[in-house]
Amino acid sequence: KGEDTEACAAAEPPFLSRLSSTDLGTNSTADFELTLPPLVSSDSAIIGAYHARSQSLSNILSRVGVQNRPERIDTQVRNIIGDDLDITYHLLTADDLAIKFRTNLDKGLTEEESLLRRQVYGTNILTPPVQYHWSLRFMAGCLSGFGALLLWSAMLCFSSWLVFDDSHNYTNLILFVLLFFIIALQGIVNFYQESKTGQALVSIRQMMPETAEVVRDGVHKSVSTAELAVGDIVFMKAGQKVPADCRLLSVCNFQVDKSQLTGENEPVLCSATRTDVNYMHSRNIVFFGSVVIDGSSTGMVVEVGNRTVMGKIALLTGQTSRQRTLLQKDIKQFQRMILTLAVVTSVISIIAWFSWLHVSHPKFLSAKDLLLAMIGLTVALVPDGLPIAITVTLALMARKMARINVLVKSLPAVETLGAVSIIACDKTGTLTLNQMRVANICFGEDIMDAPTSKSRTDDPRMFALLQAAALCNGVTSETDRSNVEATDAAVYDYVNDIRSVVDIRQAHPLIGFCPFQTPNKFKVSVHEIDATHRVLYMTGAPEIILDHCSFSLNTNGQQIPLTNERRDWWTLQRQIPLAKKGERVIGLAQAMLPPQSNFHIDQFQMPSDGFTFIGLLSLMDPPRSAVTPAIQVCRTAGIKVVMITGDHPATAEAIATTCGIITMPIDLIPSTELLEHTPAQHRAVIVNGSDLTTFNGRAWDWVFGHQEIVFARTSPDQKLQIVQEGQKRGHVVAVTGDGVND
């Protein structure tokens, strides 16, 4: 407000201060306070002066209100961060961070200190994985599969020709050359295909920026990202990439795309103060390689090179040990069978020759002839044509898949795809068109379709619903929808057909906005009514919205108490019937905030109750026309198509039935009753994500015992859990979806 907005006068879209939904507390409306910090432009003083004082880490943590390490840390974060679970950069103030890294916030590091730190912490580049010489990789391709067995047979043929054959008999030599040619051809094909496996690491390295703007010795300069050191003060703006893991010191409408790490496809509006105790989720931390979408910021480098989160992912890409595919396991087993048969046959032949043939018929077969016979028998047992037939077949399949934009990293992976027994499939955008449109509106006794509802604009409840839908919405531009959720875009267009969303927003300026996040299942926005009054809008999963509501609106738009009976009525008589039609249902609520409240974006404590429930809004996303035939083909091949979605179970059931995923009677049993039922081979099951936390091995056996499975109200980390549980039960699981986390 006031003169502070001059720093962002030229910024488009207007400055949005976003609340952290993971930092929402349980205060009542009377205790609600929020203070908007002044904006700091990138060319003004960074933050405060450097204070030469020393404090213990425990004192600093106690001052920011963190006494112990969080008990629950996401599995994804644990896998990426590894042993660095006590990272606290995001919890410290700018001055405390300067003390920790011995950095002057105004002048930055000196050139000498920067050089010293690069020697201690390493340069800001990713260490490439160990690359074996091309000759070793070619030999590995030659000896893969049946290659080792063929090489042994070729050596036997060559030895037989060298020792036993006369100068005019080239049979064994020709056989040796033929086997060697097969080995070499197999090696060439494998080497060509396997050479593409390094593309994953190359793509990560291409995400690295080349230069960064820093302040050294009080002077702004541009340096190579490899020359960045821990403690450097860096400047970032729209269009650039984050040069290292940085703790933000000041921001001006700074939005970053973290999708390659978090899986969330919406840009994150960053903050200069911590918004979450979790290092990966706090908005005052940006990660190496992330793209700056909008705004500008100043930050301090806290990790470089391999110690960055992106660096650790790159190391995992290069160091992950390969597991044998099903085809490789089958080949290995077949090799053992051939070798066992060859050894047993040779031993029996030698015993028979010594004990009977050589004694009874000494001139029938000499020792030399016996050895040649055993070599011939061993070579005959080896399927000489099978290796090249498998290699050529897989290569042709890989080439065919490349024509439809499928990159095969290794040839045996082609066969593994054919052995898939479960396809875990996302719903929105994969099974459906991701073309949302508002289908029905409900703010009273009746459920109205979208066209009918447009004639009810004189109803005060409809007026409140349009206000909430227009203001608590992630669409910031009517033209640019590249990073907008399909749900928000559909709601925006619906409201804009009735009332001008721009006019609504101009009349009620945005003060704070918290985007939708999967764990909370709602979004929140705070708006100004006049100089002394603010209103908070919340939209999201109806069951979550209703839990926060104490009131509803009557026909005159006045508040009336929301009883438990009425709350159940909204769920059973309105939400579930709409969800059973395959529609995504959204609840809307509002809460008036105390007058003359001071707002601070990172100390936001949302009231736990006292909201006024406005109504419901449902959206339809039609299934893709090609989905049903594809599912039928998969079922014919013996593949289970498992739908995993974050929608309500009734919505998931409707879409799954329409697409043909569910064709049998449905089990929808609470987790407390699961273990009392045996697996139903000819039934379908719908599992709520909230029940997964209570599942044990027997419960998972019960779920995967069904022929048709749907998971509803799931989070991204539960998707990974579902896949892993399927693999534990011997399934080969494929995952498909349009999101980065998929």
C-alpha cells in the first residue's frame, strides 16, 4: 500500500501476497492478525546492516518458534535431502543467516573469500557420473544376454579347429567366425541403443544457468555460475534460472516454477520469510535450476554444486544401480539351464566312455573324438540364432515406438513394458479431456444447471457465490492461461459471463492469496471491503469447507446457524448426488475479519471456524473418447487399469464407470472392517486416500485381490505408495499421467 507499491508499479500482474496454507493455524476470528510487509525493490537496500555478533543455533531456533525437528518429514524430501534433515536456512532471519555464513548483506563476499570457499565447499557445478570407455561399453553390449554363452561356444570351436582339425577342414573355423559375427552384431545394436541412456543427466545439466548477478566487494557484477560460493549475495529476475540453492532476502512479485522438484505445475509466489518448517516447502527457499517466471529478488547462496537438491538428483541419476528386467532374468535362467544340461551331458558321456565304451569297444571312439563330440554337443545346445533374433526384434520394436514419440532407454525395457500387469492412471487430463466447464450451481434447496443459474443474479446468495468464485481464483489474466488450473479457468469464465470479474476485483483489492495445495484441499484469499473491513474467502473440497463453517445464508442473504443436520444435508443431498454424476464439486465460504486488522503475510493464522457457507459449484470434465476402447484392450491382455485421483469417491466412481474401469459390484468398506473380508476376485473396490494411513500388509492384499480398483482423495506421495505396494505383490506397474509428479 502507499509508497511501497512504487517498487512494483511496472509489474504485471499486480503484486499478490500469498498466504501459506501449510502454516495455517487454529486461531479464532477474534485473534486473527495479518501484517503486509513493505515491498523492497531489487535496487534498494537489501535487508538491514551486517551485525557482528554470534549466537548459538538453539537460541536462533527458539526465537523463531521452532523447538524440535518436525516429527513427520515427507518421504520425497527424505529421499532427496538424505542425511541433511536438520537444514535450517529457511528458519533464520537475514541477519542470523549473515552471521552463519560470515557474509556482509550490503557488500557481499570478497573475491579472496569467494575463492577460499570454493576450495572448501567445491565449485557450483554438477559432478558428471563415471563414464566408462566406449570399448568397455561395447564389450558389455557384446556379452549381454546370450553373449557370454556364445563367446564360450566360439572359443570352443576355435580351439577345436586349432588343435584337432587338419589343414583342409575349416568347419569349426567357419562356425567360430559366424558366432563371433553374431556377438559383434549384438554388441553394435546394444551399444547404439544404450548410448542414449545418458540423456537423462544431460537434460538436467542443460537446466543449469550459465551466469549469475552477484555483489562482490560491494560491486554488482556478472560471474559464471561455477564461480558462485556459499554466502554470495545474488540477484534474480524474470526469465533467468536460479543459479544455486538460495535463501531469499527480499522479493518483489517473485514467482518461481518448482515443478521439476515438487510436481506442482503452478508457479510459486515466493516470500522473504519462512512459510513452512519443511525446507522443501518453505517459500523463502528457491532451488538450483528453477525458472523465474515473474518479478525479482535478492538471495543468499546456501548450497552449491552437488549439495544442492538438483545436484543430489543428478547424482542419483548417474549412480542408480540397474535392476535386471524380466527378459534379462529369463535369459539368465535359460543360460543356467543350457550350461547345466551341457555339463551333465558331458559328465555322463565321459563316465560312459571310461566305464563301458572304451573298455568294450576300444577302437570305436578315441579320446580325441570324445573331446570333439563333447565340444560339438555343447555348441549344438547353444541357441546360436536366438540372441540376434531377440536383439533385432527389440531394436525394431524400439524404432517403431520412437515413431510415436516413445524413447526407449534400453532394449530390454521394451519387453518389460509388454509384461505390465497394472497401469496406475491419473484421472484429470489423462482419462478426461481436462476441459472443465461449470455444470451445476447450488446455494439453496435446488440444484440448477449453469445456464439456468445465470437468471438468478438477483438472489443475494447467488451474488455471494459469484463474489467468492471471482475473488478466490488463481486466474490473473484473461489471455494467458498457460499456468492456470483448468478448474480456476472454468470458474472464471462462468462468472465473467454473468458479471465482470475485473470490476469485482477492482472493487475488492486482493491483500493475500494462498493457492490450492493437495494436503489441505482448499485455497484462501483475503480482500479489502473498505478502509477498515476485510473479507476472507475459501474454496475447495466441500467436506473440508463445511468443517470450517458455523453459519449459512438464508434467502435474504443473512447469516443463520449451520446445524449438524444441515451440514449432513449438504453432503448427502447435494455434494454426493453431484459427485455421482462424475462432476467435481467445490464448496465456497466466507468470513468477515475484524476491522482495522494489521496484515502480515507470513504470520497468517486462519480461523478454524466461524465461516459462512455460501454454496456448491460443480464442474464437468468429459472423458476422452479413446479411453474406453483402450481400457478394454488392456483388460483383454490381462492388465488391471487402476485409477488414482484426488477427487471425491463418488466422482471417481462415476468417471471410472463411464470409462469402463469399473464394471463389477463395488466394495466401499471402511478400513476398520477391511480385515473381516476376504479378497473378492470378481468385485471392484474404491479406496479413500484417508484410509491408506491405516493399511497393513493384509489390507493391501485385500485391495489388490480385486479385479477393478479405484483410489480416491489421494495425495501425490500416496501414488508412489500405491505403486510400491503393487510391486511388492509381484506386479509390474506402469504409471501414466499428465502431471510432473506422475
